[in-house]
Amino acid sequence: MLVQPDVLRRWLWTAAAAVAAYALLTFAVEATWSPLVERDAVVSAAAHRLALEYPMWRSAMTAVTRTGDTVVLLSVLAFTLGFLLRRRLLTQLGFVCAAVAASAALRLTVHALVARHRPEEMLGLAAGWSYPSGHTSHFATAALLLLVLAWPLLRARWQRVALVAGVGGWALLVGASRVALVVHWPSDVLGGWLVALAAVPLAIVTHAMLRNHSRP
């Protein structure tokens, strides 16, 4: 994976911005900042009413959220790693492993430290602490990885637009489904997106720097 210097700088700024936003959001959640708590409660209450009033909407959101289940993403990850290993694409293999590890570290560390409770009136099955959303961070990380790996292979503009719209849109939808089913607060989902936006660029920058340092 060769990254041009100007592109690398953009990834570095993306990572820095995402880390800063994640830190600020985490501080607000931990401090139970009133505007954030109140907005979370308002949106969750509206989502609860909507899901009960329209059962088909609830069913659709349940189907969407299942695409972000751990077993689904682990299967996709195992297939991806196996494919890269078989093709001897060791650079891409190392990058994927680094990004997944960074995403897990950013989420699980804060997850344990903040220990935020989930909404009381959940309309789906969920366990563990609430912030940040695991479904959201896992799927968003997978979506970003797919974009990074597939982007150089696509030459036509419409192909790249379709990839961003399809993969990015579904990642947003998975996050939204967690709020729609009232298993996460909206800020939990925002935190999950920020985890992915920090982890993948950090992996790109770190991987590129290590490769440049190892060259003779």
C-alpha cells in the first residue's frame, strides 16, 4: 500500500480531528453534560414512539442491525484475511489487522472506563455498557477498510461513487438502527463512528511511516 505524501497528510488530519472529537464527546458523556443528555433522551423517546407506532419500521431496523452483528463481521474479517494471505498481499493484511486492533482498543478502553448504561426501554437485544456503540464502530471500521482496499482497484468515477454511497450509506444506516431500536443513545452511535474515523486513518498513517522507515 503506497500512500502519496499529500494523501498521507489528509489521513493524518482526519485521524487527529476524529481523535479530538472522540475525546471531547467522551468527556461530555462521562461528565453527563446536560445538553447532551437531554438531546439523547429526546431522540430516544421519539425513536421509541416511532418503532411502536410502525412495526414494519421496527422490523426493517432489526434486519439492518443484524448485518452489524459480531458473528457476521467476524466471518467477513476471516474471509478477508484468508483472501489476502492466500494472495500473499501481506502489506494489506498487516494494515487490516492494525486497523481492527486500533478500533477495538479505542472502543473497549473507553467502553470500560465510562461504563454508561443503556436506555431503559430497549426494543432489541443488547448487553454490556452503552458507549460507544460496538455495532456502529465495528461496521464503520469494516466499511472504511473496504473503501481503502477497493478504491485503487476502481478506475471509473461512477464505480467509486457507487462504492462510497453503498458502503458508507449502509454504515450510517447500521448506526441509525441502534438508535431506532433504542439499544443505544445517539451519542453512543456518534462515538462509534468517530472510533472508525480515528482507527483506520491512524492505521494508514502508522503503516506508511513504518514502511518508509524500514526502507534502506
